[in-house]
Amino acid sequence: METNIQFKINSDQIYNSLLLSMNRIFLTGIFMLASFVALAQTSVGIRGGYATSTYSYRATPSNRVASVAGIGAPTFALVFEHFNSKNAGIEINLQFLRIGFSQIEDVDVDPILTNETQFDYLKVPILSSFFLGRSGRFQIKAGPHLGYMLQAKDIRREFSDATPLEIPTYGGSNDKPRKIMYGLTAGAGISKLFGKSTLTGEVRFAYDFTNPEGQERVFDMSSTNLEFTLAYLFRIKDSKIGKVKD
């Protein structure tokens, strides 16, 4: 009986000790987060430009990977930029992105037959951002992105039953493309500060692990896209870590 009581007392002591430690860690985390927010520089704005894409796919496991030309389209985004140190921070975008493919049956055949499909996504890149410079900056950004397919549309379907099998349709009523996009994004650019305003020119490259095929009609598919954009940001909160000299 004594042993059971002693064990219960020791268990209670360990639990209370762990609870106290967790509370201390939690309070320390809140204090550090509050400190970062208090010191941080925050800007919001818009980004727009032009995006191009390319697709690669394997019709069956025995086929080689085939590259397919993509499409180009305007892209635009809402931007949230948050620096919690002098030269590093995060950037989050809420982006409308249109990508797709334009597959040609045979370039040596006249007339040229083309299948073209476009995908509209709401994309959210979450990027670590690093910069060098003061009023003129060089920036490097990298991080993951997530997205959701808003619409798939088959623009043209001029051939079928190709060898190897062509990329199937995705905009039909019986098509069931996967909606989720995920991948990695990296970019570099230059920016110029004008008071509380910032103008940025940037190039981004993204690799999507997404395979929109949801019915196993092709074995595998992935895409890349390249973006050329300009952004305007307005600083809504000044940093207290160190004043940026304009």
C-alpha cells in the first residue's frame, strides 16, 4: 500500500513538473513571438506579371517521360511581407495562377493537330525571404506552395488515340482531376524603396509535384512554371530592429 501511495506521489510530482515546464516553454514562446511582432516590419501589396508552364508525363510505366509545351497567361497576387530581423523574413501570397499544356500530335504532319487544356489555381506560396542592401535590395526567396484548382478547361481537342497515349481531357463532365496543388517555389529579384513604398521586379521558378490525373489514365504527370512579375508594396508597420534608410 505504501509503495502504491509513494508511486502516486512521484507520478503527481513528475506530472506537475512537466506541466510547469510546458507552461514556461509556452509563455516563453508567446513572449518571443510578441517581441518579434513588436519589432517586425510589415508590408502589404499586389504582384502581377506573366507566367509560363511546361508539363512532363509518362503514359505508362514502360514509356519514357515526355515533355509537353505549356501555355502562358497573366498572373496576379495579393502580397503579405513580414521581416522580423534586419535581413530575413517571410512572404505569403494569395495568387491566381493559370497554367496548362498544349500538346502537338506530330510537328511533321500538316495540318498540325493540338490538344490544349488550362488549369486555374488559387495558389499560396509561403516563402522565406532574404535580402542584401538598403534602399536598393537584392532578394532571394524559397519555400513550399499549396494550391487549389478552381477550374479545368479543355480549350482544344483535335486528336486522340495517339502512340504513346496523349494527355487526357480534364474539363469534361466525367473528368475528375485532383484539386490539390503542392510543390516548391524559389525566386530572385531586385527592389527599390521609396519612403514607405517598395517596387520589386522578380523571377520565380516553381516545381509542382501535383499529378492532376485522378482516374489513372496516365501513369504520372508533373509541371513547372516560370513567372516574371512586378510588385508594389506599402509598409504598414515600421521595424524597430533598425530603421531602414531610404
